[in-house]
Amino acid sequence: MLKTPSPTAPLPSGHAEGVSNDEFRAAMSRLAAGVVLVTAQEPPLDPDDPEAPGMEDVGMTATAFMSVSLDPPLVLVSLRTGARMDDLLDEQPLWAVSVLAESQRHIAGRFAMKGRISDRLLFEDIPYVRGEATGAPLVGGALATLECRTEQRVTAGDHTLVIGRVLTARVPSAEGGPLLYFRGRYRQLG
């Protein structure tokens, strides 16, 4: 007797029957998401070498960011497994998040580029301060900034969910609205 697979049984590709990558991507693009810049400092490859360059700032745009818990204060960011930020946060537990304002679309686009130039050059003309708890860049003009320490990493398909304890939370700017990502484009409220 031939068994018919359940409609929700995963296919070899990992998708439920009838759901393609394009269909899933199109459906999820209808969910508006806030845009953040995740930053951290990458330690030198050889800290004992006096000629080695010092800490390097690293940043990436993310839209899969959310609050997880109030007590303790926890947030979550979803990173593509094997991405530079995923690899860095696997070794470096301290990182920061700047919640981008609608006027900061250029920052989001800059740090989302594939095949981009070095992160050092990307930060060159962006105003920022160093976080007191992490040393990571906190973007000037952001609606909010958070500094975090990784509490847990969870593998979820082709992404890693990084859960961080919030060490500092600031609201440096009350001006303007949030930068949103909807249907594959950066948007503004209203």
C-alpha cells in the first residue's frame, strides 16, 4: 500500500509541500519590519602582534530584530548562518543595535550591500559614538540604541537566532519616525 505524504510533511528541501522559496519570500515581504544596524568590534587576528591592526568595527543591516523579554531585558536578532556577523558574534559576545530613523535609509542600504567595501570605509562618514559597555558603534541620530551581551545562540534553518541581554538602552533622538522595510523596499510611516 502506497502512503500519501501529509500536506505538512517536509519535503527533502525542508519546505512544506507546495511552498516554494519565492512564495514564502513574497508572503513574508508583506510583513513590515523595523530596520536596525547591528554592530560589533572584531578583535585583531593576533593580539600579541604589535604591528597588527587594532579592533575593527563591523556592521550589518537587519530587519529580523525583536524584543524577547522584559525581565531580564532580552532581544533577538536573526543572522544568516555563516555571514560575517554570525561568525563574529559566535566569538565576540558584545554587540550593539541602532534603531534607524526614516532619514537613515542610506545607512541601511550601505550596510546591506553584497560585495561591499570594507566596514572601516562604511563607517568613515557616519556619525557615531562608542558604546560604554561594548565599545561597538552606536549611530548618531538613531531612534534608540541598545548594547547587548549574547546569552544564547539557536540554530534555526539557515539562520542563527542570537539572543542578547540588554546592557544599556538609550533613546537619543525623538525626532522623526522609524525606517521600515516592506515589500522589498525601505519605507516610512504615513
